[in-house]
Amino acid sequence: MQSDTSASLRAVFVSTATECDFSRLRKTGNALGELELITEQELARQLKICRRQLYNWRVGGLIPYFKMGKAVHFRVADVAAAIERMRIG
């Protein structure tokens, strides 16, 4: 049962995420260089999904994330790599 849920989440993630343009997420002038972090709200808006769906993907292990206190952040490069790993075809 668990794998069916993971498979269905993965399919939804792949179909949604392949339409996303991650180049628009990059912030210029970031002092940390490669550590470009975006918030949960920014990523959900970019992927055109609700935050609850993004939460489900996080819990399902589809997207790596950082938790700083109560705030959840995502590294742009990690999200892009996760999408590439799940691409079908």
C-alpha cells in the first residue's frame, strides 16, 4: 500500500515539476553562492501547487529540504536534481 502511494505521488510530482522553469527561482547576488534557498511558499508558487501537496512530497521523500526552526527551505539545485532523477522518457 505504501509503495502505491509513493508511486502515485511520484507521478504527480513528475508531471507538475517538469513544467516548472527553475531558472526564475534563482536569486541574484546571493552571498552564499551555491546555497540558494527558497521557502516552501516560493516553491509551491513556482510549481503551481498548494503547500499541502508540497508537504506530501517532502514527507514522501521526493524532495530534499532543510528545516530551520519551524521554517522549511529548499535548495534550488536539489529540487532541480530531484526532478531530473524522476523524469520518465
